Amino acid sequence: MSTPIVECIANFSDARRPEVVEAIMQAISSVEGVSLLDRHSDLDHNRTVLSFVGGPESIEEAAFRAIKKAAELINLDEHQGEHPRIGATDVVPFVPIRGISMAECVQIARRLGRRVGEELHIPVYLYEEAAARPERKNLENIRRGEYEALKAEIETNPEREPDFGPKRMGTAGATVIGARQPLIAYNVYLTTSDVNIAKQIAKAVRHSSGGLRYVKGLGLLVEGMAQVSMNLTNFRATPIARVVELIRREAARYGVSIRHSELVGLIPQEALIDAARWHLQLDQFEPEQILEYRLAAAQQQSAPGASEDFLDVLADSTPAPGGGSAAAYAGAAGAALAAMVARLTLGKKKYTEVEPQMTALLAEAEQLRGDLKGMIEKDAQAFRAVMETFKLPRDTDEEAALRQQAIDRATLGAAQVPLDTARMALRVMEIAGQTATLGNINSISDGATGVALGRAALTGAGYNVRINVNSLSDPASGAALLASLSAIEQQADAVEAQIRSQVQQRGGI
């Protein structure tokens, strides 16, 4: 039976403070078994969408930690943005991906809703498949009037009473939690700044006002352009190509056209294939005709269970993941070798005396392997957070100063991540060294290689700490990080020298 996978596409009411978004991302990534797939931040909307996947229990915990962190850092009384919102964490839908039913996702949503209400004292409304009231199935009904209206009505209007949590609003607002099928968040920009045209087109397209089934839409002004912002709730019943063509025809009525479009978050590959089939009129097309599909099938047959190699991603033209992630990868490999040597030692009569040590080393090596695997993506996220700060406005002196402060905060965060990797790498060296000097002598070179990989991870992480500290507007603010790194490197020098001597004496290598 396949491992259950649930996707969560959480929406947070902040995009203009990258350090806040980064803190929420770290809260999500802190849960073992959860993978953060995508981040989309829109400065005009002042909204960030984070997509992450995991097993039922881990995805539920990650969502809770994200909601808690957002409540600590986002004040809705100070929030401004184009997109409708009622909470710091505005919407949290769960989507069944593999090996799990919609009913089980509904239970996840309801358990999380109750916990958020009871522990965080945030009003929670259930929507879509998890809705406790028919009128709350549609998100727009819950979000009517946005944060300001809900705050005024929640205490006195029975229709606005939350499903969980208090009948009052704090600065974190309220949160909508639910379960739904895969949704495509899709925006179309027009060749006009007249937002009324976008509103008229949105009215013609959305189902609630007589348009296409499974389409929700708003007309907004974003970056000086009129935008039709949509959620497509069933791309199989209403294909994305049909939606675009209707917008194109409606726009022509007003003498405008489509400038460009964008996705918010992720899209099922099937939806893109359907769009290509429609626009290219490939009536006889079959998905098996896609080269990459056929290649993947062939590779799976020749190497069952193989997955996409991190090295392929590393070799791509994108700047992240980069050196910091590679350092974490090397450290994880070193920990894996230490675990291997420990396993090859346990159960052997010749090594009965060291079995307790090997058991403890195996447990710690596996913990480090998992932690360092997590650092691969965490380092890439830290780099992306720095890049986001460079998009902040700097037209005035005040904006420029705030932008530089945000850059420095994000850069310090990007220096802290490889420093944590360096600390773990030092411990990998120590553990791998012990397996090499105490474990199965037939695997002594494997343990020694684990030490070498740990040292390579530490060296690579050190480069990334230093480059980030040197990038600060005031490098002195990173002096403590450099001091910590120097101490780690000195310890590593001593460990490496000691292990090299012991390994040479024991194995003659």
C-alpha cells in the first residue's frame, strides 16, 4: 500500500516582510516528514502561499506550527493588501494526493480547527468539504466584509459565530480551515489599468454571477495593471484553456487583451497537458507521447524505486539549491556511512563489547542524517528569502533603509543555516570516527570516508557562513557567527588529526 500523502496550501497575510515568511517556512520545515514544495509571495496582495506535503499526522502538525508562528508575527490591524483576508493565516486547505481519502482530510481539518481554537484562541471556520454549515462551503461567504467586518460582527451576529475558538477576534484575526480537491490559483493581467474592466470580466467568468462552473473570480488592480484573479476548483470539468479563451473574448469587448498570466503556487501537470491538447488541437494526443513520461517509465523499469537525484537538481541552472545545500548533502552522506558501519558491527560476536556504543552511535547517526537532509532544503529556502528582500521597494530613503534592514536580517538567517550545518558536520566526523576505530574492521575505510565527508560538509558550510557575513552592510553584526565557526573548525582539526592517527594504526590506511 502506498504511503499516504496530503498537500496543504496555506495562505498567509504577509509578503512584504521576508523575515516573517521565512519564520513561517521554518516552522513548517521543523516537522519531520514534511516537504515544502513552493512559495509564492505577492507584494500587492501582501499575501504568501506556501505549499507543502507530508503524511497525515506530520502535515497536521506543520500546519499548526505555521498558524501559531503567523499569529505571533502578523497583526491584521496593521495589514493592507489587495487580496481579501480575515486572518494572519487566512486559509488552510488540505488536499488528498495519494493513499488517503477526502473523508480523512476532512478529519484532519476538523482536528486542526479544534486545536487552533482551543490552544491558540483563534476563531476557526470550516469550509469546502469540511464545512459544518452548508452556507460555509464557499470561502467567499465566510470572508464577506473581510477582517474589519468580521471583527465587528463576530461577537453579536449568530451567523458569524466560529465553528471553533472564541467569539472574538485578536490581532491574528480568524482562520479558515478545510479540505478540497486540487485547485488552480490563476491570475490574468490585462492591457489596461482600468480595474472596472477586470471586475466586469471576472463577473462574466465566475460561476456565482452566471459564468463558468467551478470558477471563482475577482477584478483587482495589481502593479498598475487590471487583473482577473481566479480559483479554478475543478480543472477537469472546466479546463483552464476554456477559462482563458472566455477572458480573451470578454476583454476584446472592451478593446483590451491579455498581457500575461501567472500561477500562484502549483498546478497539476494534467491541466497543462489538457491546455496544450486544446490549443494545438491534438485530438489524438496521448500522455504516453511525452518524451519525459516515456523516459521516466523506462528508468523505473531498469531501476525500480529510483527517485529524482538531488545531484540532478544541484546541476541545474537555478542558484538554489547551491553550495550550502551541497554541504548538508555531504554531511548526510557521512552520517549514512557511520550508520552503515554501525549496522555491520551489531550482531557480530567479535564486537559484542562495543555493541552498546554502536547502538547509540547508530541512533545518533540516523538522527543526524535526517536533520542534515532537512538542511538541504532549509539552506535553499534561506537563499530564496534573501533574494525576495531585493524585490522590496526603495524609491524613498525610508523604503531604502527598510529594504536594507530586511536584506541584513535575511542574510543573517542565511548565515545561521550553514553554521548549524557545520555544527552537525562536526558531530558526523566524531561519530563516523568512532565507528571507524571501534566498529567492524572490514568497514574501516567506510567510517573514515564518513569522517572525510563530514569535514567536506563543514568546510563547504564555512564558506557559506563567511560569504553571507561579508555581504552584510555591517559585517561586524555577524562577528559572533564567525567566532562560532572558528571554534567549530578548530575542534574539527583536532578530531580529524586524532581519527587519522587511530585509523592508520588500526587498519594501516
